[in-house]
Amino acid sequence: MDSKKHILVDRISLSYHLPMNWQEVWGVLKWFLAALIAGFIGQFGKSFAHFLMKRRRNKKVPEADSVLTNPASGTASSDADAEQAYLKTQAKIEKKRGKTEVKRLKKS
């Protein structure tokens, strides 16, 4: 009977936790704050990177469109070059339309 009581006392003493002192609490809080700050920096860094990539893409698109809509802007050396660039662009557009039509027909 005495051995059963001794085992019960050991189990109770193992489940009882002493209160944490301030050094331990501060150590836990430092790790928690470090993880929180790292998550904050990671999330907003990712958002900032997406913003920069989107802004860079938007800057490139208007330059390409201005060359196609205004062939006399100085990038084409002659009317023949401008005409060739226009025909090349039209061929790309037609190719995309054809691919879109094939996809539409496959779905239906």
C-alpha cells in the first residue's frame, strides 16, 4: 500500500508546475515577438515585391503600345520598317485569336 501511495505522489508532483519567473517569461516573449516580426516583414515584403513587379510590367506595356500605334515616333527608320512591324503585330493578334477559337471549340 505504501508503494502505491509513493507512485501517486510522484505522478502528482510531475504534473504540478512551478510558477515561471520573469526571466523565463521574458525569454518566451522575445521568441514570440521575433516570430511575429519575421512574419510581418515576410508578408509585407512579399506584397511589396508583387507591387514592384506589377509596376515594372505596367511601365513596359505602354512603351510597346506607343511604338505600334505611332510608327512615325522615330523608332522605325522608314515607312517599310513601320509597315513590317505593323504586319508582324497583326499576325500575332490573328494567331492569338485562332488559339482562342480552338480552345473555345474544345470546351463546347
